[in-house]
Amino acid sequence: MHNGGMPRTSTRSTKQAPARTEARPAARRAGAATGSRAAAASRMIRVTEWELQRILLDIHDGPVQSMYAALSQLDLLRRAIAEHAGSGVTEMTERADRIRRSLETGLAEVRQFIGEFRPPEFTDRKLVELLEALALQHEASTDAHVVLAVRKPLPETALPVKIVLYRVMQEALSNAYRHGGAHSVQVTVSAAGRKAVRMTIADDGAGFDPGVEQPDAHFGLKGMRDRVEMIGGRFGLTSRPGAGTQVAVEVPVA
């Protein structure tokens, strides 16, 4: 029976399914990737800052000290000229020679630092070419001998991987010579399956106890480890006093 001639209206309500609160797998992966990139960028900033600090420290302890020595010798020379005008020519000449040697040493160190840290053509050159050039550069600037053994074929490596392997080898060679007094270094590069590259750098230097903190080499070792881990690789170091040091890294190619 109709009520007042008005049409009946349904009072049934349709229940809506509760909204999903669980993120989809793709969204989770995207979020994880974003977090990983952010973490990598943050670590890259730290490594870059460490590199800058190391460069500044090297400049301060090397060429800057040589320049200060040159200035000190120059002051002594000026006093000698003022106090012994017309005499002491030999003494003044010797001091002038010491100034020249100090300045030449400082300038040579500055040029070496600039040469070492000038970025090579990472984009246009293959990994093996970069490492060969680095080995030759190290031999030219030191009295050490570098043997580079490449076990081909190697998989193609992405740009960040080339940079990391180059910088790790550069730091390992520097540590071997400056801290270990190494005369010979063996660098071996090979494929680790289809998607990774392995590199070992072994020297005949003095070696050290890895369990004892090494103030001079601490930042260098940390920088190498950070670089490798930043691209998902593995870093290892073995050393013993009197038995040299070996650095081993394995990194994905992409």
C-alpha cells in the first residue's frame, strides 16, 4: 500500500570494502630504492668531504711546510745581507740555494697532488685502460714497480664502478708507498661471475697489524671501504708486520 502516493525509497545501504592499508610490492620497492639512493648520496658526500680534508692535510704537511721553510731561509738571508754587506757571499749563496731547493720541492709536490687528483677520462676510457695509466703514473712518480695482471674477458663496467676501482687502486698504491715503503705491487683484476669484478692489490711493504689503529692510514682505508660498499661491493684487507698488505674488493658491474 502506498503512503501518500510517494514512491518507496530503498533504505538498503551498500557496504564498501575497507581500503587496503598494505602498500603494494612495487610501491615498497620504489620506497626502498629511494631510501637506498638517499643513503648512497649521503655517504658520497661524506667521502667527498674526506677527500677534500685529506688533500688539504697533504698540502699543509707538504708544500706549505716547504714554503714556510723557504720564507725562514729568506729572512735569514736578508739579515745576513744587512749585517754583512760586502762579505759573507758564500754563506748567502748557500742560503739562496736552500731556498731554491725548498721552493722546488714544494712546487713539485703541488704538481704531483694536482696530477694525482685530476679526474681521468672515466667516461671515454675502459676500465683496463684507466688502471694501466694509473700504474704507469705511480711508477713515474715513485721508485716502485707495479705489475698489473688482467684476466680477460672482463664484463663491461658502469661509470661509478670504474671510478671506485680506480680510486681504490690509487689509494692502495699510495698507502703501499708512503706508509709501507713497498718496492713492488701486484694488482690483479678478474671477473667474478658475469656480474661482478674482483681486484686485489698486494704489496711487499712493511705491513701492519690491522687490529691496531693506524692514524695516518685510517681515513684512507675508511674511504676505500666506503666507496666499495656504496656501490654494493665487498672490501677486505689482510696485513701482517713484515709481510706486506693485500686489499681485495669485489664489486657488481652495474
